[in-house]
Amino acid sequence: MLSRLVSHIPHIIFKPAYDMYENYLLEKVKGGRIPSHVAIIMDGNRRWARKLEKPPWYGHLFGSQKLEEILEWCRELGIRTLTVYAFSTENFRRTPEEVNALMNLFEEKFRELLTDERVHKYGIRVNVLGRKELLPENVRKAAEEAERATRKYTNYTLNIALAYGGRSEIADAVRDIVKDALAGKLKPEDIDEELIKEYLYYPNMPDPDIVIRTGGEERISNFLLYQIAYSELFFVDVYFPEFRKIDFLRIIREYQKRQRRFGR
């Protein structure tokens, strides 16, 4: 008990200074260029759970709660679009126990979105990006219900990449383009970068300004390969459940200092 109390002393002592610095950063960020679209690879849930000697689902549960916090941060700053990497096509290779726990969590969270007053109050549209046919029927139906219930909202957008792979998205887009070309709906000369965007999972989604990956790994892991050609990339060491508002604000502040030339 004593050691547990002592371990919290630094946090208690430094919290006023931490809060002051967070408020300082918040005001600085609000005075600068705000990104319109942030994408996050939510990595480190399982390792965080392992560190606490908990099962993987424990990390995923706290990761889902962290996502709710990040949505609030985005709304506070006026970031209109948030895209998160929730489950890749490769993640199906994990143990059946972990996959089943994740699928149950996804269904639960989609059901909660239907009645979450914040979603309807602030006009948050929910899109699910990926090969939905790979999802269990209960998860797919819950996801589609969340999409239908929010499709008229235009203030904010939450894109959830689920059963998603960047290469799969491009392959599916090419397949649909070829079908339309064979049906006479397209000519080869019609195909350009903008037309390809129309065939992606979320047609004409604005490209992310920022891509954040938590968990300490420095790779993209097949995420939004077509869309992030000119995104600013940020890799942070903290596991996703430990990702703090101050970390988020620091990233936005660093983004504001960068000059985006888009090859010019």
C-alpha cells in the first residue's frame, strides 16, 4: 500500500505544472494552422496490457476509451476528420480468442454509437472502411447501422478502418474500375488519380494531413497507402492507452512548424 502511494506522488506533485503546460500548448495550437484530417495507427494496446499482466482484450478496451478522448480533443480543436486503424486484414491471423474478443468489442461500440448523445449533438458521421464481408455478421450489421444512423451528419467524420488493408483497398478499386471499363462506363483515358479516389472505400475522402503511430514502431503497416503520399508522419513511443492530450498537442504544434510543399 505504501509503495503504491509513493508511486503516485510525482504525478500529484507535478499535475499543476502539467496542466499549465497543457493549457499553454492548447492556446498555441489554437492560434496556428489546424489540420483538417488526422489519421492514427492505434498501436500498443496488447503490449500495454501485457505490461500490466492482463489479457489482450484489456488493452483493447482501454484503447477504445482512449479513442473517445481523442474524438473530444479533435472536436475541441476543430479537426473535422479522424481516421483510425482499428483492425487490419492481417489481424485475423491472431488467436481466435483475441479476434473474438475484439469483434465483440467492435459490435458493442457500434451499438453505443447509435445512442451516444455526443454523436448526434455534434453531428459526427461514422464510416467503416475495409472488407466488411470478412466481418462476422453481427459486427457487420452493427457497423452498417451506425453508418446509416449518421450518414446525414456533416460536421465531423470518424472513419474506422476495420478488416482493412491499404493494398486490399487499391486492389478492390482497380477491380471495380476494370469492371466499369469492360461495361463501357469508362475509357482508359478517363483514369487518373482523382478517378481512382472515387473507387476507394470512402470515395473522395480528404487525404490525411497527419498520420500518428503510437507504440514505438516506425512503419505504416499497410494503412491508407494511396491517401498518405504527402501526409506528415509522427511516431511516438507511448502505447495507445497511455497516449495523452499533451502528446497530441505536441504533434499538432510540430505539424504547424513544418512547411508542406507537396513536391513544389
